Amino acid sequence: RRAGADPDAQAPAVKYATTFAHEAGRGADERAAFESLSKELGDRKASSVRSLCWALLWGKTTGNSINSTRSKLLSLDLMSLTALEVLVFAYYGPLFLVIGVLNALLTKAPPVPPWASTLVGATLYVPQMMHILPMGLASVAARGGSVA
């Protein structure tokens, strides 16, 4: 979505991310694509790419929940809201508002060198990670320490 961004569809990370998205991060095809990515980029970089894919999948899923709740609120369909929808909206809504504003601004940004794009991405990821971390840790604790 960045102005002037034109990713190489044949780049190893882009090929893996495409498979990850089609498979929702699971299944034999995703595992095979990750193995291929690891061979091309090494385990550490491949793990970083996978982590970013999970963050994007989380964003898509949570964003859909936020949009659904917002639609119910705006249409005054309050009786169809669940407690979980309200909790997710209250917790993540402000973060998604900031992300939405930044996305709108970034579409107007001029093309920048790759190092600047990386710096912007890393800077924007830190607050997102800090916001997600408490809920993620609570989820792991609720599952008895299991992340699988």
C-alpha cells in the first residue's frame, strides 16, 4: 500500500508470504514453503519473515472483528454485540484507528529508499507489538503455557 512500493513477486520472502496467506499460516504447503525459505534465507531471517506473516494475519483477523463491531455500533444493532466483540473493540480499536490513519498518510508519502522504509516499518511495529504483547501473554497463560 505504500506509495511507489513495487515488491518483487519472485522474491523468496514474498513467495513464502503469499503461500502463508493462502494457507492461513497452517498446513503442508506452508511448511514446505517455510522450509524452502529457510534454505534460501537461513533460519533466522526465515523466522523473522514468518513472524511478520503471523503479525499480518493477526491484523487481518482482528481488523475484520473491529470492522464488524464498528458496523454493528454505527447501525445501532447493539443487541447483536457479544461481550467478546466489545472487549476486542475496546482493547484494539484505538490501535487500529492509529494504523488506519498512518496507512492513509503513507499512501501519500513519496518513494523512499529501502533503508528508510525499513526504519519506518520497524518504528511502527514497536507500538503495535507492545499493545499486542499483554493479550498474547494472557492467552499463553490461559492455555497453560502452550503456544501450539
